[in-house]
Amino acid sequence: MKFFLVAAGMACMAAPAFAQEAGEPQTDIEWLAWVPDPVSIERPDLAFVEDEEALDNYEKYYYFHRDETDFETALADLRECDAHSRGLFRGNFTPDPTAAMTQYGPLAGAAGGLIVGLMADAIFGPAELRRKRRINMRRCMFYNGYARFGLAKDVWESFNFEEGSREVSEADRQRMLAQQALVASGPRPQAQELGL
Amino acid sequence: MIRSAMALALAAMALAPASVAAQKAEEVEVEQVKDRKSVTLDPGKAYLMIEAPGMMISSWISMPSAAQRADWQAQRSEELAEAIVDYPKDLARYERRHASWSKEEVGREPERPVEPTEESFPWPDLESRRVFSVGPQNRFASEKDYSLWLMAVPEGEYLFYGFGNQTFSDCACMGSLAFEVKTGKITALRISNAWLDGAGQRIDGFPKGMNSLDVQTRFGMVVEPPSDFSLDPRLPREMITVPEFRLVERLPNWFGGTVNRVLPFPGLFTYDGTKMVDLRAAE
């Protein structure tokens, strides 16, 4: 059972929707360490009509921005929060975090715990995964000092992903995080900040 | 550093099925003290007392001893040795399956096994197996304004992991506190949640004018010294002690829950962004 749940989780990392570009990473591990030139990233068009429906959905559909932040820093912060959301972040809970990394081998797992998480997700489905990611990204980016601004759903979907319902490969995930980093480190939005 | 750790953890996810079954972690022995008229505590035991404003489920990590860590490492070494022996067979099996798959390319392409090495072999944190939850039942005392849980636990360091249990957890992954529980003492602390406004500032009472996801997002965790409610007349006053806290900036979200953090406490610590700042050092 555990094997199938983990396998199901990994199966979500298949079939990129973007075309593979020459010189891009080949493996998921390489994608996680990918730092593109921001000039090569397509800047999302954030224009939309702020109607009642869009306003109602700002709790779910948003983007982040922080002043005086460069692209690489924004990408690292978004990846950290993405890792928190996925249970990949390793933490530093022993007095010597370097020892924690080496004590069980560098590949010591999030694995065991994540199986429990996946079991809960298997019971309660993609809605629970979406809810958790929205909360985690909001909290984590807020504590990293980023302001949050609302988006219409269709604009949000052009450079964001949900957990659970849609298959998103590691390559697509990292490409969209790079687009989010471009926005987060770009010109300051004129819209109203939404807060935590 | 963070980037490589994430990459490695992702690889650990991919490899997880190979080794998860074999691990045996010693269970944390938690002995609840029941709510009776008369209570006798054993001065040879260490006690942990949790105070909360109501029925809550909290999670804690009992940090392992050096011996337990050594045993965990020995198990890993043993499993790794077996995996190294098995690897040529696993690789041959993969090559046969891949050759068969290549003829028609129907179904999912078989995945090449990762060669087990000291670097690549996955093994979970022992701490993730030493998480235990407290509450909402088995209260030592309960009144309208508070609940107390009292339990004998192994002496050692403990860490606040968050609220909820392993299936539904709100983890103090972005800022927590650790403390020692000592033999002959009742180490007492109080936990609660506090509502936050959109600026992240603590507010009294239920937040107004927020939608449901705002309500689920805008609260922080409180870990603080206990109130007078913890001075239960059945307990020897001299045994009750308030711990010294160690700041813990990051915890792994082992159970895939939501992430949160303990709110700043005056005179103890505050945050600079995501960094915990020890205010005791400044005094």
C-alpha cells in the first residue's frame, strides 16, 4: 500500500507541458538546482479585469513581490516555500544542522513522514492538497517578507500550479517558479496588498 | 546548501519504497498521569506538563539519545549492505524489463534503480519516528478556562512539533522551541493558538471580515511559561519548573501538513524575517 501511494506521488512528476529547450536540465534533481538567466524567462502578463469573482478568489489566486530583491533570491525563497509545502525541506532542528545532514546520510528521508501525509491526502483528495499549499505558500512567503497581490484565476493559472489535481512535472514546476520569481523581483505592483 | 538538500530529499522520495519497511525505532514511552483526587509522583521519573486553554492536540518530538542514534545508524548500515548486494540483481531485472518495454513502448518506462551508496541510500530522520501527540483526551485537569496534561516521559530534550497529529498537522516548521525535561521535575509550559491580522500581528478574538482561507491561514502558535492554572494543588510545588528554551529555526514537514511558527515571546526571542533572534543574548 505504502509503495503504491509513494509511486502515485511520484507519478505526478511526469510529462512536461512546456517544450524542452536545448541546454535545459535533464533530470528532476538537475531541475531543482536550475538557476536560469532571468532574461530567458517569459514574464507573465498580469493584466486582468478586477470583477467581483476575481476579488472573491484573491484568497486562492495571488502572486508575491518584495522590494529590492533580485531574481535569484526570489527564486530561492519560492523554492524554499515550495519545499516546505512538499515536505522536502530538511530543517535544522539539532544544535548542529550540518551533523543532522550527515548523521543519517545526506539522503535521509522526508520519505517516511511523507507516506503518512500521502495517506491522508489519499483519503481526503486533491482539495486538501490544494488547501495546504495555498496556506503554506501564503505563510512562508509572508514570513520571508513578501507582499501578496490578487490575480484573476485564468491569469494565475498561466504561471502557477496546484497540488493534487493536475499533473505537474518537476521541469514545469521549476519553470513556473522561475516566472513567479521574475514577478516577485520585478516592478512593484500598484495593486492593494492582501497581507498574510 | 538548501538547494542541494532539497534535491537530495526529492531523490529520497523516489527511493523510499526500497527501505521503509525495515526501520525499527524505539517507541517513546509516555505514561499519562490520570485525573484522580490524590496523585503520587515518582521522584525518579521525569514529567512533562502541558497547559492549554482547552482541548487541543499537540505534537512533540522526544530527541533521541546517542545510543538510539547509534542503533538507527547501525540499522541503516545493515540495510545498505544488503541493498549493495542486491543491486546487481535489481539492475539486471531492470535491464530485462526495459528491453521488453523498448520493443513496444507501451505503458510507463521502467525506472532505472539508483545504485545504493553511503550518499544515495535513503533513511528517514529518527526524530520523525519519535513524534508523539498529547490530547485531546486523558487530561489531568480540566476547567472552563484551561486543560492540563501530565505525563511521565523519558528524561531528555523535547521539541514542540506543532498542533494536530501525524495525519492532520500544523507544524512549527518555521520556528519552534526545544527544552530539557529532567528527572524529579515537572517541566511545565503552556501552548495555544493566537489569531493574526493581515499584517501578521496578534489580535484578540476571532478575526472579523475574513474569508475561510484567511481564517485558516492567519494564526500563529504560542509556547510560553505556564500560568497559575498549572499550580495544581495535587502536585508538589517544588517539582514544577519552567524550562530554558533552545530556539529551533526550521523543522522538516515530515507529515506533509501546513507549516507555521511559534510567535515571538518578549525577552526570549523575536524574528528577523525567517531568522530567530535570541533576545537573551542581547541582555
